Amino acid sequence: MADPITLGGLALWGLGAAAGGALGSTTDRGLCGVLAGLRNKVTAWKGLPANHHVARAVQIAHAQALEVLIKDFRKSDPGGWDRLPSAERAFYDEMLAECRRLHRYAEEAKEGDLQFDLNTTLAGTIDAVLLAPHQGPAGERAAALKDGAEDQALAAFRAIFAERRLTEPPGFEAHFRSSEPGKGYVADFGGFIARQIKTNDVFRNIYVVEGLAEIKALGLDVLTVMLRMEAAFVPALEHLERQIAEGFDTAQKDRDEKHEAVLQAIAARNGVPPENLRPLFEAVGREVPEARFEEAIRAAVADLLKRAEQRPQAFNDPIEVQAAIKAARAKLRQLDPDGAVAILDRAEAEEQEADAARKRGRARMRMEKAEILKAVYRYDEALTAFAEAAALDPAAPWPHFESGDIWTLRGDIGEALSCYDAAEKVADRHGLQRDLSIAWSKKADVLVKRGSLSKAVAAYEKCHAIQEAAAFEDPVNGVLQRDLSVSHERIGEVQIAQGKLEEAATAFQAMHDILSRLAGADPSNAGLQRDLWLSYIKIGDVRIAQGKLEEAATAFQTGLAIAERLAGGDPSNAGLHRDLSVSHNMIGDVRIAQGKLEEAATAFQTGLAIAERLAGGDPSNAGLQRDLSVSHEKIGDVRIAQGKLEEAATAFQTGLAIAERLAGADPLNAGLHRDLSVSHTKIGEVRIAQGKLDEATTAFQASLIIDERLAGADPSNAGLHRDLSVSHTKIGEVRIAQGKLDEAATAFQAGLTIRERLAVADPSNAGLQRDLSVSHNKIGNVRIAQGKLEEAATAFQAAHDILSRLAGGDTSNAGLQRDLSVSHEKIGNVRIAQGKLDEAATAFQSGLTIRERLAVADPSNAGLQRDLIVSHWKLGAAGVEPSMHYQAALAIARDLESTGRLVPTDRDFVPRLERLMREAGGSS
């Protein structure tokens, strides 16, 4: 804790400062002399604790004195100041700022905040201010105290110079120690303390009136012994108390009258309203000691008038800036600095808004540039331009959205998420609710790609809450209602990924209900009618996943009717006719699932005819040409299902020819070249089915070459590198079919190496982690075929460890939970091959436990019911209560068959299980 301030010293110094700075009469100076002599005699007084109000007053005065001292030094030798090195000048600028900070801190300090050590330097300065006017021993002591105080204050200043390796400016010490009247640190300090005594009632009471009472109480015994004048001393002190208090009131009145006279004289001389000068007088009174008040006022007035007449320097300023400066200087001629400042503030605010508007305009141009660069796949340049647009317009979230979209295209979902986070913060900060909902939606899209489905649902729900609130507030606003329908759609899609098919169906139905209402209210609005079409497509998708194929077909058929009506009403609208093609393709997909392959082929053929017409009408439209290749692939898929492998190959070959033409016409378009790689893969798959393994190898090799080139050209694109790992895996599969197991292992290992690198680079990406588990399983499969059962078990265990971690981190993700059940099944298979039936049974049972839980949670999901059949079947084959497990599997298969949910490829399940039941001795 700081040493206590000497109360007697403060009280007497306060009187002396007040006398010198405020009262100024011979009588008062004599009074101070008497008290000073008294203080010299009462040497045994003890210090009293520092009071908060005293510490604050002294710190304020100290900070003000230093600030005035530094400013005066700068003015005293302008040329010399300019010659100082920049570091020295910067130091003094910093010191001025620090003085103001100390002043503010003291003004705002609360009880207990200030622990200001004053008893050495400032107590000495106090006595110096008090005693300097006197001669003899008291005067000599005053001079010594003054010198000591200056030495310590200057030493503190020099210590900071030394710490910063700076040289003290020439002449600064002489300025600091100035003995001229009203000059130097001690004089400034005393003048500001005088003002504190005059303006701070609490400080004055403590150290002028109450301080004298303390002197009286503390010094009584000493004075009795030394002077034997106790009876006379007390009345004398009481008289002094009254005289000091009355003196302050008189001094304040004299000061105010003097200031008013100066104000009126200056106003009259310059022909300005006196009221213009009052703010200036108040400011100078706060900042300058009374002894220098009039000098400071006249200097300030002269500066204002001089500036008013200065010709403005020539700059390339807008005309508005020049006009504002001119108007401000006109105010200065009236000695109205407040009016001048107000004009400049308004002009600056207008200029800031104009500058912000110009920046927003530049941001829009930068956005346009970025969009062009993005369209031509110059992604690095586009990202730079979007970043520049964001810097120019910090209130715009869209540059961040667009940057995130580029990173998403590149497969770097970590960077994408960072961009969408930035967009969210901008939208939230500026109250852009719709943009905020979009930010949450985009973040959710990324989380879906990461496999963080529960987090994705939470993000979609935040988006949904914003849109729901907006739609509720404005139920007739079609845009807000449509936004809400999109929100339901996104939630439904992630629920499908979670395997929550009933919940997804509910979300899509909510989407449909909104759009049905909007489209019904505005039947001529093709956009809303198309949205309604999409809602039927979504409902159909979830019904397929549930195995409710007739309901899916009904939804697709209703959507087809809308698409036909829209396309018929606008024959020239390629987009609407493309939707019609999509509807036919969706019906084809459901017919394949139903085993109605001819109907599927008819639907696909109709979609193909539309795609051919659109592509023929606009041969330069790469998008329509690409749609045509996809339609040929659909035909190929159904022909494979029909066992018409040559027709499938012909369809795939036609699609390949289109893809080759598109890629050849645009060699820099990575997307089209990726399509070409996929077409080669399709050819490879049909060749495997035909048993033409060499041709399959050629096709997969062509795909691999393309993927290697694309991945090599863009090392940062995780998506392209993943494609490359898939190509290696395809080659591994054909090598297994050829019986070339070592080559298969090499290919699978190449894919695994890529996936390990991708998984390490993005450990939070569940999709990449899952890919890694698939590669381990592939290697396990080939090791089983090689008879290397321990290596197979090791590979399957590696896959299982990954899936356990993924599934454990997101228990709501039905897809990952199912993958984990498959992993248990893989381990069970290798244990059976090893003859470890107990371990196999344990693994199969673990898989069954997971599948039972999933099936109970979503009984409408035909795929999960099929998984149950397989698990029971495996357990029966492992010798675990065969009759019971075959019976359970058979019951499920019969239920799927009776409800039309047993897919055509599984139609032999029921007879096979009936046979196994009979062999196990049970009843079928």
C-alpha cells in the first residue's frame, strides 16, 4: 500500500497554493507564512492515511501539470521540436495521451481504486509551492524541497527514456525546472491543485477546514509544551478556518468577474456574440491554471481568427469537403468553434456514408468479377475477389456464402464451414434474419457432408425457426412461406440420411402442404407449380426408401401430371420440359424397384425422347447434352436388370460418346471430364457382368487415367482424389473376378493409401472416414479369397474400429449404425472361415442387436427389415438355435412379400428359408 500523505503538509500546501493561485492578497500570503512557520516547528506530527478524494485530486493535478508542461515545451521551440528524431516526438505524443488517460482514470475512480504514492515527490512539491515566496531558512528549505521534487519527477521521466533507448530533447530540463513566474512543473502542479481546492468541495473541506482541525487536534500537546499558548492557539485556528472559507468564496467571485470582463472585451473587439465564447472560456478554465488563464484565452482566440483567414491548402477533395471547410472557417470568424466542429462533423458523416456507398458499389463490381471467375473455374482468383468484396462491404454476407460454395465444390468442407460461419456472424450482427437462416442452412449442408447428422438437424432447425417466425409474422408473404417449405425439405433430406423415414415423410408432407396452398392460391404462377411438383418428387423418394413402392409411384405420377401441364403450357421452356424428363425417370426408378422392368424401360425411354429433343434443339447447351447422356445411362441400368447386357452396353456406350464429345470441346472443364470417367466406369461394370474382364479392365483403366489427371491438376480437391481412390477400387474388383488376387490387393491398397491421406487431412469428415473403412473391408475380402484369414480379420477389425467411432459419435445416424452392423457381420464371416464359431456367433449377435433397434425405430423401412432377415439367417447358419432364427427370418420375408416390399432380387428368400426350416427340423 502507498505511504500515507502527510496531512499537515497537504493542508498547508493547499493553503499556499490557494493563496498563490486564487486569493493572491498580501494578507493571505502572510497567513500562509505563519502556517508555514508553524509547520516547521511541529516536526513530530504523524502522517495520516491518504484519503480517496485527496488522492484523486492530486493525481488529476499531476496529470494536468505534466500535459501542460509537455505542450508548452513543444511550443517553446517549434523548430527544435521538428528536428527531434521521430521516436522522441512519438514518445512525447504517447506521454500526452498517457496524461489524459491518468486524468480520466482519476476522474472515474471509485473508493479504493487509487493507491497513489505521493509522500515523497509530491509532498515535497507541496511544501515548495507553499514556502517558495519566503526568505531565510524557510525559503532555503523550500528551494531544497522544490529541487528534490523536480529531481525525482524528472528522474522518473528519464527512466522511461532510458528504457526506450531515447535521448532527452535539448532544453527540456530547463523547461521542466523553470523559475519564471507561473512556469515549470511545480508552478503548474500548484496551480492545478489550487483549482481542485476551489472547485472540489470535498477536497477543500478535508484539507483546508478539516485539515486545520486535525492540525489542532494532533498538534495540541506539542504546541502546549513548545509554545505554552494552548488557550490562545485554538481560537486562532478557528479564526483561520473561517477566514479561509470566506476567502475562497470571495476569490471565486473575483475570478468570475474577471473572466466575464475579459469575455465581454474580446466579444466586443471582434464583433461576435458573447455566447460564442463561453464554451471556450469553460474549456480553458478546466485545462489551464488561473495564473495563465487570460494568456491562454487570448492565444486561443488568436489561433481561431488566424485559422479562419488561412487559405485552405489545395487538395483533390470533393466539392462537398471544400464547402464544409469554408463554412467551418466562417464560423471561426464568429469565434464559434462549436459551430465549426458541428459543420465538419456533419460533413464528415455525409462523406463517410458516401465513401461507404462507393465501397458498396466497388464490392458489387468485385462480386460480379468473382462470379465470372467462378463460372470459368478460376477458383483461386474468384476466392480472392470475394474476399476483397467482403472487406469493402463488411455488412454483406454473400461474399462469404459464395466463397463457401467454392470450397464446397472443391471438397474442402472445413474451409466451407469457416466461410459460412463468417456469413452467419455478419448476418447476425446486422440483423439480416433471412440471410441468417440461409447461413444456418448452408452450414447444415456441410455438416451433412461431414456425416454429423444430428448437428446438421440442429442447424436446419435454427434456420427453420427463423423462417417459421418470419412466415408466422407475415402469413400472406409468399416468399417467406416458400422459404419455410424449403426448410422442411432440407430437414426431410437429412432425416432420410439418418434413416428416419417417417420423420422425413412428415417433413416433406409439411413442405407439400405449404406449396399446395401457395400454388392453389396462384395457379398461374409456374414457379410455385414447379415447387409443388418437386414436393411430390420428394415424397416419392422417401416412399421408395420405405419400400412403399405404390405410394411412391402415385406421388411420382401426380408430379408427372403437373410437369406435363407446365411443359404443355410453355413449349419453349427447356427447364420445364427437363422436369418432365426427370418425372419419367423417377417413375422408371420405382418400376425397377417393383420389378416392373418393361414399364421402367418405357418410362426411361420417354425421358430419353424428351432429353434427345431438348439436346437436339440446343446442341451447344452442355447441360442438356449431359442430361441426354444420363438418360442413356438410365436405359443401361434397366437393361442390366433385365439381363440384356449387350443393350445395356450399347446404352452406356452412347452416353460415353456424348461425354467424350463434351469433354473434348471443353478440355478445362473438370466436371465434364469427371462425367467421362463415370461413363467409363459404367462400361466397366457391364463388362464385368458379361464376364468380359479384359474389356472391364480397359474401361476402369480409362477412368483411372482421367481421375489421375484431374487429381494431379488440383491437389487440394478432396473430391477428385476420392474419385481416384474409387477407380483403384474398381480395378481391384475386376482383378478379384480375374483371380489376380495379388493385383487386386495392390489396387485396393492404392485406394486405401489415398483415403488414409484424405482422412488424416480432414479427421472430422465422416464421409472420408467411412470411405477408409470401406477400403479396409475390400482388403479384408481379398485376404479371405487368398486364404489369409488373420490378415482379413485385421483389415475387418480396422474397418470396425472406424465405424464404431463414427457410430458412437452420432447415435442418431441410422446409416452409420447400419454400417456398424455390416462390420460385425464381416467379422463374423471371417471367424466362421477360421472355424471360430463362438466368436462368429458373438459378432452376428452384435449386428442383430443394432439392426433390431433400427428396425423398431423405423418399421416402415423395408431395407432395415431385409437386414434383419440376413442377421437371423447368419446366426442360424452359425448353429445358434437355427430353427428359431430361420423362423424369425422367414416371418419377416413373408411380411415383406405380402406387402409388396420384397424386391425382385430377393424373391427366392421365402422358399430358401422354408427349405432351411425343414432341414433344421422346424415347421415352415
